[in-house]
Amino acid sequence: MLPPEMMVLYKPNLSFLTDHAVDPDKRRYMVPAEGARHYIDIDHYGNYPFDSLPRVFTKALEKYGNDTLQAYGIVPWHIQIMLQRLTTAFKEKDQAKILKLSADLGHYIADAHVPLHVCSNHNGQLTNQQGIHAFWESRIPELLAATNWDFLMGKASYLANPLAFTWKRVLESAAASDTVLRIERELTARFSADQKYSFEPRNGQVLRQYASTYCLAYDQLLNNMIERRMQQSIAAVASFWYTAWVNAGQPDLKQLSHKNFSEEDQREFDRLNQAWLQGKAIGKDCD
């Protein structure tokens, strides 16, 4: 979706972006403030469209205070912070920063497209549907995305108002969260336990997971919602990257500094991996 002027940087670094798109999740195992950046329990603020919650962070801060905002999530606003940081990295022509921030920003944008990241019942824990989060955002995409879903999305768009765009997507996710939970409850009533779950290979192990038949039935009842949200998140990520580059003056990405990651960068990556492998996520588990 990126223009050729950006592809000269992003395409050769696809492996880095792919590998480090999960860094924000790993950071949750090391940084206490990280968790709130991945979600917003918007139903805490009333009913749809949640008009009691100011869309501008400073106004929300004045009304509710930082403790409340951090407790119930800040993903719409953190996306704006990351956009500004990426814009600055483009202006500085710092390749290492551009790539790291692009990967991070993409993660938060994608999270905002997941209905259960915009809902206090984020893993079905309030309705005896534990596990639905990974079911929706991992199991079904792993089963269907590679062969069944279409990810040719056209060209990235310039976002004149990134905050308004973000809130539009957040409200879409919030509106879908009830459907995500309701349909899974209804489907469970139609499947016995041995039909709902099966033992299948994953990452070299045989694990108990949602059965393929159950996954296909759920996806059909959702009318391909997960595919659509993935498509929308892909377009959004590309458009935010593109917007940052345009706002930075469209620098020549063939002429960048800091093309190699520093020793400190490598140490940071190592610390994230170690914390993720050895620890437990700090704060609310939004997965």
C-alpha cells in the first residue's frame, strides 16, 4: 500500500518489521505503563457512542484524571503519540528509529481494531468465555488468513485528522464487541465440548484448541468480521506510516542515517525477549 518512495525502506526491512511488531506485547512484561497502551475499556464511560469521554486527551485528563485513564486504557491517544514520534524520526532521517517506531505504531493500531481490546470483558472473563480473545485474534486468522482471506488493499491514504480516524475505528470495535461475545455464546450452546475443541499440532506441539469446524462456523456467523477488521487494520497502519512520512516533508528514504541498530538497541531487544520468556505480563492481561 506504500508509495515506491517508501517501499525502498520498508520492503527490504520486512523481516524486521514482522519480527518486531510484537515488541509492544513483550514490553508488557517489563514496563508497568505499557499495558494501558493496548486497549481501552470504553464501556466504563457509559453507553455507545460514549460521549461522556472527551476524544482529546488533555480534556479527558481534566475530566477523569490520569489514574482512571491509565486504569481503563489509553490506546486511542497513544497511537497519536507514536505517530508524532514516527514523524520526528522521519524528519531526523534516522532509519533505526523509523523502523522501530513503525513496528510499534502498527501494533497499537491493530490492537484498536480488535473488538475485545475495546471492551472490559476483554477475554470473556465476565461471561464464562475465557479464551475468546486468542480465539478471535489468533486461532481463526492462523487457520484462515493465509489461504482464504484477501489482503490486497490498494493505496495508503493521507490522514488529515488522525485522531478522528482513530476514534472512528475504536467506536467500530466497541460496537462489534457485543456481537463477538454473543455469537460465541450461542455457538457454544450448539456444540458439545468434544466438538468445540480438538487436539491439533501447533509450533511443534500437539495442543488442545478450538476445533477447525467450530472456528469455521464462528467465522461464518460473524460474516467474515475478522477478515474485514484485519483488512482495515492493514490499511490503517499503511496510512499512518504514510501520513508520518508526508508530515515530515517526504524525506528521501534512500538517504538515511543510523542504518544499523546500535548496541543499545540490541540490548533492548534482548531484554524484551528475556522478560517475555521468563516473566508475567505486568498489570491487566489484555490478551
